[in-house]
Amino acid sequence: MPAQEHSQTPLIQLADVTKVYGVGDAATYALRGIDIQIDRGEFVAVMGSSGSGKSTCLNILGCLDTPTSGSYLFRGIEVGKLGRNQRALLRRRYFGFVFQGYNLLSRTSALENVELPLVYRGVAQAERRRLAGRALAAVGLVGRETHSPSELSGGQQQRVAIARALVTEPDVLLADEPTGNLDTARSLEIMDLMTALNRERGITIVIVTHESAMAAYADRVINFVDGEVDSVVRHGEVA
């Protein structure tokens, strides 16, 4: 694809996407025909109350779930036409994930936690160590490589989780309530870090949050209500 054409293609496109859990009287609509476009290098926040559909949307973006109907294009490719294994490869190659609960292995050092995605890729040990060390340095954790999660603060544990997401050099970082378990000071540190990664590395970031102070870091805020996109606000605009 020519460079100019490639640059004009949105990185992510959701068109009339629905997600239904259950059938018949037990059917629950998590998403009701949403349309979203996200460009390369954007920092987007998805906001909404509990049950609004924001986490379901993030799971679909990261190929952790599939739409019931509608279309999801990533880099111009229809994700719905890919098989399970192809979606798994897409997920591992292009996406990094950060969760509210850190999801670190408790008896494993920070360096070894960050190495895990590279283990699954079959990267040699020496190269894994080098790349994991570089990722920890990028999140400000030089000197903490041998520490276990119990020896790190909540903010430091989330930095390890971010380093683990970054070690494969993903195009997109998807973060589901990444500051949910942190106090205000540590939350702001994590958001400052994500902003730096977005600005300096050009990583596309999509963060799910219910906190307006965290969403304020984003270029654009997509507000969900009852499974629908209620409003989209660009940074500096008034809702």
C-alpha cells in the first residue's frame, strides 16, 4: 500500500458494532450499534459508568472478544473475517494490555514479569533480558529489576505492567482502568507516563476510565451511555 494511502486509513474503525450476551429473554445488549474511528498516534479515553459498554468495547478492540454484528477494521483489515489463531497473532503482534489489577506473577521478579510476552514469542534469553531491561528503564524502574511485586508500590507495579505491555513494541496500548487501584499522586504519575509514551513514541493509546481527571489527559474523550456513544469531546472543547 502506498505510504500516502496508508496514512489516510484510520488505524481502528468500528462500524455499527453490537455485542449481545445471552439469547431470548436473557439477552443483554452491551453495545448497541457503535461507530468509532481512531487514528494512528491518538490518545483516546473511553468514559462511562459501570455497565455502559466501555470495557466490552476495549475487549473487542484488543481481539479479546468479537462483535455480535457490525464491522471491526484494524489497519484496514476486517478482523471479523480472521480465524481464532489469526486474531491471536494480531493481538500479540499489535496490542499491549494494561489492567487495573496489574496481573503480575507474585513470585517473579519485575524483569521476569516483563519478559513473559517474549517467552511466548520464543525470543532467546539474553535478548529477552536486554529488551525487558530497556522497557523497565523506559518506565523509570532502573534498579528495580530484581524486585518482586510485593517489594514494589502500587504505582511501581503498574509501571512494571506497562513495561510488560511495551516490551513487544505494540502499535496500540489498551488500558482498562489503569489507575483504578492507585491513589491520586500515583494515578497522575501513570497518566504522565502514558502521555510521554504517546507523544515521544507515537504509540496509540486507548484508556477506559470513569474518572474525568484521567480522561483529561487524552486528545479525545468518547462517552458511553447504555451501550451507545453518547458524545465525543476533543481536548479543549466544551461537552
